[in-house]
Amino acid sequence: MTKKGQALSVLVVSTLAFTVCFMVWMMFGVIGIPIKKTLGLNATEFGLLTAMPVLTGSLIRVPLGIWTDKYGGRIVMALLMALTVPAIWLMSYATSYWHFLTIGLFVGLAGGAFSVGTPYVARWFPKSQQGFAMGIYGAGNSGAAVNKFVAPALVVAFGWTMVPQVYAAIMFGALVLFWLFSHSDPGHLVPSHVKFSDQLKALKDPTVLKYCQYYSIVFGGYVALSLWMVQYYVGEFGLDIRSAALLAACFSLPGGVLRAVGGWMSDKWGAHSVTWWVLWVSWVCLFLLSYPQFDFTVATVNGPKTFHIGLNVYLFTALMFILGIAFAFGKASVFKYISDDYPTNIGTISGIVGLAGGMGGFVLPIMFGGLMDLTGIRSSAFMLMYGVVWVSLIWMFWTEVRGREVMGHNAKPFTL
């Protein structure tokens, strides 16, 4: 097989493997609903249940990236997938809350696939094509949507315990395909003397902290909402689990597959412009999504009149669809920032930023549950994310927008 043929083969099977890994990583977003009912969990406990795999998948990203440089993406990805198969299968035998939390930590290893596949795929392509190749691979995020199509059907037909068993079989099948059709090139191995402690030193750079903040909302928010939305639809709109999962996929699917488009837009218009508009679109969507269902009474000349304000399921889904598109573009634009500002240190900085995004996906569902238990308002999850986006917008304004000529006294007149 030619070098180009090997590159395409690696891209295809790696993207397939990452899609399956992400599908498994998001498994609790669906099966967590019957588990919550069986165990009698409150919203905070449910949030912790769904977030537990995200914790491991986030913390393992940095060492996986280092090992990929040292040993090669093919062997690291294969071992990672193989380690998750027994854990996924054992999930169907869990009976206690601590069982699910513990096994969830091992299932969460699947979430580290992003840090393996990104450098592995990129090194098979010339620099002029690496952005597009990484964007294609990153579209494996759509595994969150695939989970919402597959898992509910299995839950309704056979019960939730069938989901881990089927997913274990799918992961094993993906592992076999990956090993058969992927390739290794010794020339891609690079000596890595970078330690985890060295990567953490990058957090002293305020610019890196800013990119961590951006990514914690566009990726961390995407992961958190992908886990949270099915039960939100069930509780808020009274839908069955299959209908809820289908509508929740309207957020997850564009949030995954359009990442490559965001990379192309960032190449054309720049990371700043794309991220700036992503944050503003997210701000508007989250503002509208934050409003809970409520009634208010007005004293009119004909007596008291009561009005109801609240999003119906169609408007809610439309806003979630737009938010998913914005997050997809934002995930790509943040990494464009990194490649522009740290061309000689992409691996280290992307590892830290990716870790921050993953930790956002871990912390947010727990906070969603805590706020719901505290306030009793389901839309408090969107209120929290609205506040996080505000922080990002203010940070971007003071560090990027405020000093630009377009905003200052020396700005040129706008002409068409």
C-alpha cells in the first residue's frame, strides 16, 4: 500500500475507533436514567454518576499524549481500547452505587482516545492537510449522538444491562478493525522527555489559562450537556427515553461532526473572529435557555390575567441545535489559537487545554445536579453555563478586543 493509502486507512479506522470510544464515554447519559430510578439517586448523585468516566478520560489525556510520541499511536490506541472492554462488560453486573462509580472510572479510559489519535493521525499528513485531518478525526465526538440512537433502543427492548454488553462487543470489533487496517511508521516516533509536572508549568502563562477557560465551555460544556440532556428532556417535557434521546442528539450530532468546518473557518477568518462569535451566539442561546417555565399575573381593566412564559420542546431543541453548532466551531477555533500562538509547543499546550476541557465536562454535571437539588429549577444548568460564557467574553474583551484598532481611537472608518 502506498504512503497516501496508509494515511487514509489510518484516518478512517482511527476516526471509527474514536467514535466508538466517545460513544462508550457518554454511555451514562442514557443508561444513567434507569439506574437513577433503580437506586433512587438525587440530581447531584446522578451528576456524579454521569461525570465519573469523564474524570478518568480527562486526567489520562496528558500521559497518553506523551506515550503516543514515544511508542506510537497504533499500539497505544489498541491497548487503550483493549483495557476498556472488560470494564464495559462488567458494568452490566453492577448493583450498588459505588460499583457504578468505580467501574465508570475504568470505562472512562476510552475518553483519552482523543489525545492518542490526534497526533497519530496528524503525522501521517503534510502540514497543509493536518488541520483538516485532525478535524475529521475530531468529528468522532459525534459518538455522543450515536449513543443517543443506539442505547435508548437497547434499553427499551432489553433493559439497561444489555447496553454495556453490546457496547463491549462493539468496542472489541472496533479494536480488531483498527489493528487490521492501521499502520505504524517508526519515523513518527519522537523522543519525549516532557513530564506531567513540566506541562503543568504552562499554567503560569495567562494566555494558556484563557484558552483553558474557552475550552472548558466549548468542549466541557458539550460533554456535560451531552450527558445531561436526555434526562432533562424526560423531566422537563415528559418525553419517553427514546424521544428524549433523539431530540438530545440534535445538540450532540452537529456539536461533533461540524468540528472540521470550524477548523476551516478558523483557517480562513482567524481563531479570534470565530471564537468571538461563538461565544456571543452561545451567550444568546444560554440566556434564552436559562428561563424556567413560569406564570405571572397582570391586573388588567377586566381583572387579573395570567400569562405563561417558557420554551416549548421545539424552540428548546432549536436553540440546543444552534448551541451545538457554535460549540463545534469553538472546539476547532481554540486549537487554532494554540497552533498560532505556540507553534513549537503545540503538544504541551494542547494537552493542558484538553485536560481543562475534560475537567469542565466532569465538574459541570455535578454542579448541574447540585444546583437542581438546591433550587429545584432544571434550567439552572443553563444559568451556570451562561455565567461561564460571560467570564470568557469579558476575558476576551480585555485581552484581545479592547486593544485592537477596530475598537480604538485610531480605528479606520468602516467601508464596504
